[in-house]
Amino acid sequence: MANDHAYPAHLAEYTAVRWPADASPLPDMRLLEEVISTAYQASLLREEERQVSFRLILCDPADLPADHGPPYGLHRLVFDRPRPFGKHELRRLSPAAAYHRSLVGVHIAGEGEDRRLEIWGIVHSGPRWLQNAQGGRKAPSTLPRALVVRVAAPGRLAVACGLDTISELRGGRLTDHAMDVFESEWLRARFAPVRAELDRLHAEARENAGNRWAALEPSFTGRLAQQMVKRILAMIRSAHHGGTILFLPPDIDSRELERNLHVKYAFMDDAARNRYRTIILKAMERTAAAASETGCVTWEMFEASKSVELAAFDEAISELAHLVAALANADGAVVLTKRFELMGFGAEIVGDLPETASVHRARDLEARARTEESVEGVGTRHRSAYRFCQRFHDAIAIVVSQDGTVRFVAHRDDGLTYWDHVSPGSADV
């Protein structure tokens, strides 16, 4: 279906094929299509001139404890009488079941041919389910491994098994759940030299401390470094303005760069420009020092830590992400090195870069399957990113559209490639 429009029935079929074996069983295809199609139709409505957005979960209220609630559990409230499941009922409930914090509870009532969908109440989850997409140190609250449908905007919805996205329908296209680009091997490889450098500096500090600090698990540095990028993207998306982030290799030829990138507001090369790198190293140091009695610090231990100092580092990362996201509101790109040095903003891609007639759309995380597309269907922001990455093969561009679509652009193997980024919270509005 790479070149065809997809509709709710296609999303239902796609979901049924890819539904995990260890999850709660899906309803039969008739009811599954009804759930997805009704949610889709509700997305096209307005509620007192407001856009309709909501999440729904298909489970029985008895599956959820009555005495739990956020931030670690779910607070389920059952109506004294079930409500009919329909697009207008979902529209009316959407303001009360706020997308970021609550879900509409739906279950199957009746037997045999009389089986039907009903709305039984509201489930309050809190916003922690967005942590994976938006960054943050707090462990996300859990959801049952049941069918969850997220409606973010007109005609735009995602189907998930609890917190794990199965697929997303956006712009008439089905996007595979595996397109959480932060989980890709190619992206990790692009930043591997920088992570190795951070690990080396941390090892030197640990040695100077007499090796009294605990070791950090190998993935710790990368996961910590991702936090700001995830938060930046979430904040740009929530502003509905769009923006472009360019990540450049630290050893890029400065004269060649100046011929092709005019940074209107460039920052001086001093400690302030390198603040995020400083925060990462200090957070690694404090985490390891605070856990000196344990053999190895995991990311889960970092998330669960009650340390006031680590909470301050987390806040510092959040504030820096707010700053970069605000810089993206100005015309032009925000420019960073892969060391997270903030070079400037308001950058314009200039010079004699060749026009790019086509680009490959990645159909899996590692772009092993790709579809060639014309660039005629995208705007200036995307085409500029394509031209830049076509010239500088080690660069990475992240383009956020006004509608919240996030696209990673890089030169991969033998061609220019983009990934439509999808993650558990990517359909948030």
C-alpha cells in the first residue's frame, strides 16, 4: 500500500495481523473495524468549535483496580449506566477525557449476534505515558496490554497495544510502529564517536575519584543524551509552528560550511555554548557517585532516584530544551554539533547546493526497504534539509511540520533518505 491511501478498514486489518500474541485478545473483525472507524469519524467532528481528540481503551472496568491512580497507576471511574458507543458520544466526552491525561473506557457487551460496543466510563492515566516520546526521568505509568486507539487530529489516529504503538494513520498513509527513529541502529552509529568521547571523559573522572563510583550500563550515555532531543521535538510540536534542527559532525570543514549555511544568529564558542555536554557529564558523575555501593547503574535506577541533585540536572535539561525549541520558532534552522554544542539559530541553507529531485522514504528503521518519492509534494523547509544532507553526508536534519509530523533526514548508504518518526506519544496534539 506504499502508493495508495489507507482507511480505517486497512488499519484494522493491519492491526489484526500484527497484534502481539501475549496481549489481550482483539475483538472479531466486525467490532474491531467499528472501533477504529467510529474513532476516525469522531476525529472529523468539532466540539463547540474545538478539535476533537481523545484516547480510548477496550477493556472491562473489572480489569482495572478501583483504588489506584496516577502517577503510578490508573484511576478508573465507571458510569452508573453505560453509554452507547458512537462518534457523537465520543465527541461529547472528548473535552472531559483530556487526550494527554485520560482515556474513554469501552467494552463489549452482550452475547453472540447481540455483541456490541459500549462506553463504560473514564480512565485517568496522567501524562507520564508520553515520557518515552517527550523525554524525562519519571518512569511512565503502565496501561493494560489491550487495544488503545489515540485520535490526535482530523483523520489522524494511532492504534496501540497498551503503550506500544502498532500503527498510525496520518495523511491517508499507514506508518509502521517500528519507526521510532531513536531506536534505530543507524542513528546510534552516527553519534557513537561522541558517546565514546563522553564515556572516556567519565572514565577519567571515575579514575581520579579512586574508582569509588559505580559503573554505568553501556546504554546509559546514549539514553541520557536523547533526553534533550526528545523534549525539544515535543516542545516544537506543541507550539504548532514547526522548525528544523541540524546536527553537524564536530569536524565539519568550516569554510565549506560557511559557503552553504548562513547562521544569522551565531553564538560565541565558549562554555555557555557547550552547556548540555557539561550537564551530561555532571549527571553521569553524580549518578555514578551516588550509587557507589552498587555494581552497575541502570537507566531504571536513574529514573527511580530521589536525589535532589539529579532532579536539578533533569530540570536543567528541560530548560535547555525549552530554549532550543524557542530558537526554532525563528525563521531558519537551529544548528548544533553532534557534541550538542549550540552553534546558533536562524540558519539559512544557501550556496550552489544541487537541487534534489527525489528522496527515499524509509519503510523500516534501518532503511533496508525504501520507496523513492518526488520532492514536489513538500515545502521549502523539507527541500532545504534534503539539499543540505545531500551535500553533507554526515549531517542529520530533523524537520518538524506545523501539523506535528517529525521527519529525520540523512544520507544513508547510497542515497538521501527520510524517516517519518513515530513513537508511543507521537500522535499527541
